Amino acid sequence: MTTVQHISAGRRVKDRLAQGLVYLAFALAVVPLVSVLWLVIKNGLARFDVEFLTHSMRNIGARDAGGGAYHAIIGTLEQVLLASLISVPIGLLTAIYLTEYGNGGRLSRAISFFVDVMTGVPSVVTGLFVLAFWILFLGMPFSGLAGALALSILMMPTVVRSAEEMLRLVPNDLREASYALGVAKWRTIVKVVLPTAFTGIVTGVMLAVARVAGETAPLLLTVFFTDSINNDPFSGPQMGLPLYVFDQAGRPNDTAIDRAWTGALTLILIVMLLNLVARLIAWWRSPARGR
Amino acid sequence: MTTDVRTRGGGPATRRSASRRSHGEAPFRFAATGAGILLLVIMAAIAVFLISEAVPALRANKGSFFTDLTWEPNGSQVFGIAALAFGTVLSSAIALVIATPVAMGVALFISHYAPRRMAGPLGYLVDLLAAVPSVVYGLWGVTFLVPLLKKPSEWLNAHFGWFPLFAGEGAIGGKTMLAGGVVLAIMILPIIAAISREVFLQTPRMNEEAALALGATRWEMIRMAVLPFGRPGVVSAAMLGLGRAMGETIAVALIFPATFDISFEILTPHGNSIAANIANGFGEATPIGRGALIASGLVLFVITLLVNMGARMIINRRKEYARSGA
């Protein structure tokens, strides 16, 4: 208490004011989150029923109630799975190159820099790229696979960054112990380094999946729209859950808006669940849990 | 230090074992290097194929691509990017002006004000903002934020209408640049806050304690030690946020009324952006129309690429500086 008295009133007021502003800023940031979640839950629960989860929009007229997002949920799951199958091996190998083989050379610095830049590529641009390359240039049809390609480009930099971070956390002692036993470098990486970093890498991949699962713009340009169930991501137009929300939100009827909210609720549940599981794995495995 | 150990330990071991018994080393190394190069190829391919598919449409353009305000590639084949580019820059600027101070406050709160034990979970709360899909923000913006902003917009227009941004006659509020800007601000806040937080936490402990020992209050310590140290980091964080805001598509596609004009009035129903126009115009686009949209996407790609590269260069320079100082 005695020290406080030496500080002049003006400085004390400034200090308090700054503290108030900082607290206010945090409150301001949390308000939209609470508002969004609250409205999504409140409005989404109205149609969150068995019919929504098990039916498509086939033969549902513009003003009809009912209908569901089954076709969109299937589409999203397949597209995200395909995107992961493409991006995880590429991303993981790139991370291995950067940590184990790159040694700070020119190529590895270039790759590292462009991975960072790639995280900033707008999602709509990846959709346009797949449209320009896959659909217009190669003449492939609109399909779930085209959407997955766009999503995989978005996923790659996230996977690289998180995997790289995890690989760098693996103590060098482990690598050297393995080398000392005469194990080749690549087998050391596969048998020692990757297993050590495994949970961390899984966390990173899940966060990347959560990020792309909510992306609409790339799908809009690549999978086209459909109201019917299409289980085959390799042929014919598909739907995706974010795309479904966008489609329904753009329609004027209340029944469509209701469906949009429920779609949003389903989407948020999927994304948040992925996020939460990923964070729990990360927290559970974190070596510095006490911090 | 660590890299030294690795090359000394890893280099010779690799060579010896590769020659004696391992047949997998070369293919594995090749695959890892190839994957890295593939990423570079993809980045180059994005530019190449956007250009190649945009050129036919640009050739067919009867207007001037950089200066025309109209966008009619499907009908009269006159289209220009001027109005869209303007809308992209203005809406992102609004977002940045709103988000940066709030994000800095959030970052300071997590790094220097919140109780240690709470800092982690509270930071996670802000990160959750980034996990909400953009289409959900769009839906929220259209149904909740747009009506909410009507009254404040009318008030601003009535009292500060002399200020060009708040000027305008007739309909005030609704689907405006302001509404779009606020939604964008919410969406870019987490990334700016997260990076700023990292930078603030890197402030040398000695500097902070020196300031406190000289009798500085907490705020004075932050102003003298933390903020100067973190300035480049905050600048690059804001630039990354700017890149995000410019590329953000679906949320603004739902909010902007898709007008094609250049107007500074952020309180009247105006607004469009390159990305929003791609999302809204793709459905009914003819082949020329698709080419035109790809051309606009190319412009967006180049702008965001420049902004991002600038931001990354600032961050990387900072990293080297921090490392040598440590």
C-alpha cells in the first residue's frame, strides 16, 4: 500500500484506465462469440430432428417445410476425408523435409516461406484454381473430389506447420540414440521421430480438418449444388454442409432460414467437436501441462 | 546450437548407413523433398492456371478491366474490377480499424492482465471465434447484426452526417459496408490477437522488470517495454488480418447487396467485394463470365499474396532479431 501512495494521481488514473480498456476489449471480443453460439443454438434447435439428419432436399418445394441435410452431411464427410487423404501425406512429408532434411538450406527456406504465404491464400482462390485447372483445363466434371482438391490445398499449410512444430519438439537425443545403434536416418524418422510426435500431429491434423470443414467458398465453385443424395464423391455434383447453409440462407422463406440455422448448428457441432477433441489430445499429451 | 548437434550427429550417420544397408533412404528423402517442392509447384500453378483461364475472357472484354465500374461479362461483355476492388479495400479497412485495437487489448489481457491460471482457457475462448465457420457469421450478420446496426447507423448519420463516411440520404442502415466490416472485424480478430499475444509474451523479462523496478505502473511498463518490442509483430499481425479480410467470401456474400459503384457511404446499402462477387455471380456465369470471375480472383490472389508476403517478411526479420538478441 505504501508504494501506491508515491504514484501521482494522474499516473494512477492512466493505469486504471488502461486496465479498464484492456478488460473491455476482451469483453468486446467474447460478446459476438456468445451471441453467435446462442442464436445458432436457439434457432437451430427448432429443426434439429431426425428428419433433418436423415432426409435430403429432394422433392422439397421452395416453400415447403421439412427436408433435411443428410445429403450435405454425407458430402461434407466424404469431401473432408478425401481432402485429408490428399493433404496429410504431402503435408507430413513436407514437414519431415523441413525438419530432418532441409537443414536451413535455400530450398527449405523457400518452402517454409511459401507455406506461410499459402496459409493466407483466400479459400475462394483455391476454389477458382481447381475450377480453372481441374474442371476447365482438364475437363473434369464438378464432383466431390474437385471440392476435396480445393480443400486439400487449404489444409496443406496448416498440416505442415503443426507437424513441423511437433517434429521439432522431438529431442535430438532420441535421434542420436537411434543413429548410434546404426539405424538409417529414414528408419529413425519413421520408427522413432514420428511415433514420438504422433499425438501432436494428430491434433494438428484435426485442427486443420476443423478449419476446412466449415469452408464454403471452395465448394461453391467445385462441387456444384444438388438437392439429392450422392454417395459417390467421384462422379456427379455433391452437396456440402456449409454450402447447404449458404444455399438455404439465400432463400427468402422462413422454412429455408430455419433449415439454414439447423445446418449451421450441425456444422458448428461437428467443427467444435473436432476442435475440442484435438485440444484435449494436445492438453493431455502436453509435456508442460502445469504451465 | 541445436542445429549444430543435429548435423554433426545426423550427417555422418546417414551416409554410413545409407551405403551399407539401407535401401529406403534415397526414396524416402526423395519423397520428402518432392512433397516440399510440390507445395511450391501448387503455388505457381495457382498463378499460371488463373492467368491462362482468365486471358480469353479479358480478350473478349469490351470495357477496360481496371477502370470500368460495371460487371456484365455475361451480357454486354463489359466488365471492370474497379468497383469490386474498391469495395474489397474499404470493407477490409473498416474491419482492420475495428479489429486491431480490440485484438491488441485482448492480446495484452491474455499476456499481461489475466490471472496466470485463467490465461490459457481465456485465450482458447478467443481462438474459438476463429473456429466458427464463415457461413455461420454470414447468417448471423444478415439476421441479427444488420437489424441491430440500424439504430446506431441512423444516429451516426443524423449527428455526424457531415463526415463523408457517415453521409448519405434516404435509406440508412440495412446491408451496408459497416455491417460487412463489423463481421469481417470479428472474423479477423482471433488471428491478430493470437499473433500479437505471442509477440507480447516474447518481451524480454529483464526489460519488463527493469521498467517495474524504476517505479513504472503496469501500463507504463507495457508502454515502455512491451509495446515497442511488439510493434513489428502487431503490424504484421494486422497485415495478415487484412489479407484474411480481403479474401473472406461467404460471410460478405450474404451481407453485401452486390452494388457496382464507388461510394464512401458506409451507412447506406452499398457494397460488394471481389470475393463476394465470385460467390454470388458464379451460379449464372457463362464461359466468358467464369473467365471474368477467374480474372477477378487473380487480382485478389495477387493482392493478398503481396500483403501476406510483406507480413511474413516482417515476422521473419523479427524472429532473426529475437534469436540473435537471446
